[in-house]
Amino acid sequence: MSVKYGILAILSRRPFHGYELRQELEAELGSNWSVNYGQIYSTLDRLERDGLVIQSDTVAVNDAPDRKLYTITPAGQDELNKWFLNPVTKIDNLRDEFYAKVVLSLTSNVSTEDVLQIQRKAELQKLHELTRLKEEADPAIELPWIMQIDLAILHTEATMQWLNMCEARLRKLKDIYKQGPSVKVKRDGREIRPAGDTAADITKREEKQTARDFRRR
Amino acid sequence: MIMEAIGLIKSYGEGSATVKALDNVTLQIEDGEFVAIMGPSGSGKSTLLHLMGGLDSITSGQVKVNGRDITTLKEAELARFRRKEIGFIFQSYNLVSVLTAEENVALPLLMDGCKESVMRENVGKAINLVGLDGRSHHRPSQLSGGEQQRVAIARAIVNNPSIILADEPTGNLDSVNAEEIMDLLSNLRNKSGQAIVMVTHDPKMAAYADRIIFLKDGRIIDEERLGGKIDQKKLVSKLKGSTN
Ligand SMILES: Nc1ncnc2c1ncn2[C@@H]1O[C@H](COP(=O)(O)OP(=O)(O)OP(=O)(O)O)[C@@H](O)[C@H]1O
Ligand SMILES: [Mg+2]
């Protein structure tokens, strides 16, 4: 996935120091997305050159290794929203880039449901074209070609099922939040924001509470 | 425009137990258009199809077919209207088990008191169109699922209706049979210009349509016109490329 949009998405929450961005990205997307500091800074340079972020010097606090604070500009926010609300069209990028889009949109100001629906429509367009190609093919002489299209159709179908699952999981999460206020918990010493508070965290918390109540009796 | 739904509302139950299955749905179906309706389970897809076909009473709103408001029709008129203008296809085929394929197809014509000779001709044509020539004297229990659905399609088109309403028509079929039924439906549309409105969960089937309407919680939340938005050349070269 493109580091550019990952950084913009993190900065859209609040300004960050360059060295914090790597950690934030990895926390958000998992270690598969691990990038080195070199990539972070070269991307920040380009973003600054294009007017999508600005940097300001701040007073050094807590032995921070650098004092540059990066802030997203309105143009950067526009660019980010455009990324969120355009479907991924490169077939190879779907797995990585779209996953990043969904996860990063959870803590952004765009609706994740919109992100899913926009991709769903793009996948349906692709399925429509594939179906047309298959209808035009002659089964008597183009069987390998038809089988190749079948495979592409099934891959697209799998993606669409995954979109449905993402949507269903989001609905479940919303129901959980409706049921009560969420409590901040610490994991690996890191504070988890409510949006990162998974159903599993909540169940675990409830189990612990029940265990405590039980012992007290 | 062949069909129009205006501000359709459908509620089931009363008082605190009321379920709003459809909540202010407005849509238009053009002549010869193939529209798919998608949405999560319980979003009101079947309800919408039933109301469009005059199979269930409307809480409020209108359905117009060929400019005629069907909500004002009396029971008997409505039944005649349905047989003349609408062909229904269901997931479970809904054939009469004691009748042969041919007799099932003839049913709508029989009910309309059609002349014997006209009936024979139309039934023969419909059976031929769905590719069941050798099977016309079989009972539903002697036919495969795919063949039974073909009989149901022949029955739906025998009156030459202006619109076909199909609810998960391939839901009980395996992929190859499902594809054959979809090819059949889309060919029928191309040949005789009937409009098709099809409810489906399956994106592979929805991909045959010209337009997709997305329902959620009884409302239309989005729609998409299919075709022309994707680079076919790129797609082909990508696919061909991955074989070598
Ligand atoms: N006869 C009925 N009485 C009461 N409620 C009904 C009735 N028929 C449907 N409903 C309710 O109306 C809503 C819409 O139902 P509908 O059958 O149209 O959904 P659907 O989109 O076709 O779902 P599925 O994909 O599962 O077939 C649901 O909440 C359902 O429970
Ligand atoms: Mg249904």
C-alpha cells in the first residue's frame, strides 16, 4: 500500500512527530505494513513539497529525537478523502491497499460503509465486464479462456463476500457501542481509543469483571 | 418506462409490533431494462417484488404498469392484470406437481380461457425457447432443478408479459446451471425485449443486469448502472497475461 496515504490518514487525526508515524502505522495496520524511517521521511518530504503537509519546529520534550511536528493541510485532507472515496482498480493492489483503506477509514471522518459500497460497485462493474467477455466467448474453441474468466469471476466474488463480512462486522461493533459506554483499556502499555476497542476486548473485560464479582461472594 | 413505483410503503403487523418492510421506495423500470435488486437479508427485496407484481397489498404509495395504477384494481381485475402483464419466477420454481411440464406452462393461458390452437402454439414456442423440447411430458419430480426452473421460465413468458419479476431464480442451482438460467433470461430479454427485475444475493448473477438497485432497511440506499466504466482491454490483457 502507499505509505503516502497511510501517513496522511494518521496526520488527519492530529499532528505527529515524524518518528511517531512509523509506530502509529504499524499499530494501525499490523506488522505486515512495517516501513522504515527512511521511507517515512522521504514520503514526508514529498508531501511537504506538494503542500499536503506542513512542518513546524517545536520545543524539544521528553528527549524526543526530532522536533519537527507535521500537520496535514486542507489540500492534504482533500487528497486523503479522494483516496478513501475512490475504488481500488489495480487488481494486484486490492488486497493490501483496500485493506489499509478500510482500517484507516475507521478512525477518519469518511464513512467506512461508503468506502465499502464504492468498492462493491467497482467490483460489480468488473464482474459485469467479465460476464460479457464470457458470453462473447465460444465454448467450442475457447474453453481455456472461459475457464480463466471463471477464475477471475470467482476471485471477484470472494472480494465481494469479504466486503459483506466487513460491513456485517461493523454493524455488530456499532451494536456493541450502543449497549454501553466503552472503557479505555491498556494493551502493551498503549492506550486504545474506543474505535480500536474490539468486541474481544469488551468480552474479555466483562469476563474479568464477572470473575472478580464471583470471587468476592 | 414500463413500470413505476412511487413512495411505496409496506408495514406488517400493528401497534408496537409494526415492521416497516418498505419505507418510501420510488423507482422506475424502463422498457426492456434488466434491473437487479441487491441488499442484506430482511432489507425488503422480496416485499418490493411482490408489491410491484400486485401479489400483496400496499400500505401506501402507487405502482404503475404501462401508466396504469394497479393499486386501485379489484381482486379479479388484479389477477387478470398479473396474468397478462407479469411473469413471476421464484427460487423454489412453484410448479404444480401433478401436471406435466407442458401443462404447467399452459396454466396461465387456460385460466384466461385461451383458444386450444393458440394455446398449443404458444406453449410449444415457450418450451422450445427454454430448450425443453424433449421434456414436455415429464412431471416436475422427473426433472432436475435447472430443468424445473426452465419450465417456470416458460410459464412466466408464455403470455408474453411486458415484465418478468424473478426472486432469487438461481438460488437453488449449482453454478453451471445458474449460469445457464441467467444466459437464458438475458437472451429472452434481448430477443423479446421484456424488462426483467431480479432479486439476488449473488453478485455473479447481478452482474448480468443493466442496473443494480441497493436496498437496506426498506430503503433504496444506492444504485449503479453497469457497463462502460472499466477498461475492458486492460482487463483482458491482465487475464491473458496471468495464464503464461
Ligand atoms: N408476512 C410477513 N409478516 C410480517 N413480517 C414480514 C412478512 N414478510 C416479510 N416481513 C418482514 O419484512 C422485512 C423484509 O422482508 P423481505 O422478505 O422482503 O426481505 P428480503 O430482503 O427478501 O430478505 P431475504 O434476502 O432474506 O429473502 C423483514 O423484516 C421481514 O421479517
Ligand atoms: Mg427474499
